[in-house]
Amino acid sequence: MSETKVHLAKSGAEINERAQAALNKSGGSIILVPVDFSDHSTAALVQAAEYAQMMSAILVVLHVVHDPGEMPGYYSKLVKKKRATRMQDIAVEVFQEFLASAIEANPTLQALRDAERLMVIGLPVTRILEVVEHLDPMMVVMGSQGRTGLKHLVIGSKAAQVVQLCPVPVTIVKKAKH
């Protein structure tokens, strides 16, 4: 299986270029899936792939590269071998591994293999909403960590902010408890 490239978009024009590529693949229907490599993101990705297959839509899997203040060194903790490299290069590697793992675990979901892979740098909620503006997806499907109490008040919920501010329907998915 050939690796599909992760596209790092550094400007609105590059996001528009990826949006046009996705629209050409799908015939007009896009489902945006922002991921942070958590189990909840995996659940959201699989759910979105199922929706995409039912609706003949294309998935655009988005990761926003951000080294959050509450978890410094986030990307370096996700790679197996330690090395000095740019944060976005590590993020690309982790993104590829995340998608490869999801594809391997769900071999019947063609939408996962056909997904466009997009990465941007910045603050997650702001950049997700910017990508929504450029892509004009039919819906956004994203996982939620489900923070509550003091952590929710201090850190906030990115999913809740996207739900409040997003101009298209948003589906929040949590990992199923076993």
C-alpha cells in the first residue's frame, strides 16, 4: 500500500488548493475530521469514514500542529525514538502512523484509504474553523476528551468551542467504553 502524503498548508491559498483537490475527488461532498491522535479521535475518524461511505463523500483528515501549554513536548512523547527535529516533521510522522493504524484496524473502510490528509500550524479551534471556512464541508466529525469540572473550566473544551462557533453541523464522538 502506498503512503498518501500529508499536506502541510501554510496559507489560506494552500488550504483552498487542498479543498479543491478534495472536491474533485468527491464530486462536492466533504466530511472534515480534526484529529489529535487520541483514542477519541480514532473513534471519530472511523465514524466519519462510515458516514463518508454511506454519503459518497470524501474525508479530509485535519491535524493542527500545536504544542499545548498543558502538555509541553506533546509530539516528542509520541515518537518512539528521540531526536532533535522540527515539531511539524514529528507531527507528520505521528499523523502517518495514526492513519496507518486506523486503516489497518478497519480494512473495509475504503474512505480511510482515500482520505485527504491536511495539516496546519496554529491554535486548534481557530485553525479548524478557518479550514471549515475554506473547505465548506457538509459536516465536521471530531472526538472529545470529555474533560469536566475544573480542567474544563481552566483548559476548556476544543470540541465545545468548535460546536459553538462552527457554521456547519458538528458530530462529537467519544471512544466506546468496554
